[in-house]
Amino acid sequence: MKKAILAVILGGLALNAMAVDNPWQVRARAVHINPADKSDPVGGTGASDRIGVSDKTIPEVDITYFVTPNISAELVLTYPQKHDVYLDGKTIGTFKHLPPTLLAQYHFSPSSQFSPYVGVGVNWTTFSKNKILDGAGSLEHDSFGLALQAGVDYKLDKNWSLNLDIKKVQIRSDVLIAGAKASKVKVDPVLLGVGVGYRF
């Protein structure tokens, strides 16, 4: 029985390997980050004194591996990005963040020229080089959250494709002033990306 089960598993893996001729895909995108700009009032003072984070357009690279023609895993990468921080509309400093994201994807019609997909995964964001309130303030160093995705690939030929992609990513952090928690900011951005992909 064990040998039979092992044979079925190995056979399935072999068929899968044959089904996915070109399992790797790399995309380059231009991505616009639109933060939600939601936060608790700073110091609990009331409805005003809320913290916001600037919009930004960034370069992004993702690496996708197709486990089957329909199912893939995608790793989204960029370099540390600098954002302005606002308090009631006034700039109070800057910070950098690095937000790699790992997603499991389902492609609805992978053999078609027009191939939509959805994804779900996790985001890990680390904050660095906080320069808020002349160094008196900072953001927490790490954030873990959910990531949702929808997109479409438009195939130009066997290897090249155009891509449109939208993601909603959960990024949240405590705001510290003089070492004490003063607020909690929900960056929670929507990321709209366009780019090109190469399958090999």
C-alpha cells in the first residue's frame, strides 16, 4: 500500500512537471501606492491630530513559480521606499519601509491570451530611518499582515505578456513619541501596478 501511494504521488509530480513547461515568470511593474491614511488621534486628543502617509509610485519586481498551470506562488520585491509623514496635513518627517509580499495565486484561464488571476498571502514590512518630529518620533520596526490581489496577464507571445495588477496590503504600526505609544497608524495601501512579464 505504501509503495502504491508513493507511486501515485511520484506519478502526479511527474505529470505536473510535464504540464508546466515554463514554470518561472518574472515581471517588472510600476506601482502606485495609495495609503488608507487612517490613524488613532495622536495622544488620544480627539478627532483631529491624525497621522497620514504620502502617496508614491515605485518600481517593483515579482518572481512567480507555477506549481500547476492554474496555481502559482509569487514573491513581490522592491527596495526600501521613502515616505513623508503628515500630521493634520503638515509634514512632520519621513521614514523608509521594505514590504516584501508572498502570495498564492489561482489563474482562471492560463492557456488563454487574456488570463485573469487572484491571489492571497502575507506581507512583512520593516520600517527604518525614521525621522519624525526631529527624531523624537518613530514607527514600529515590523508589521505583518494580509495581502489580497487581483490581476490579469495579456500574452503577447509565448514568453512576453503585459500585466495589470491591484493589491490591498495590511500594513500597520504604532507611532512612538519619546519612547511612548502616541498613536496607531493604518497605512493599509492599495497598490495599482502595470508592467511586463517574461515566462521562461
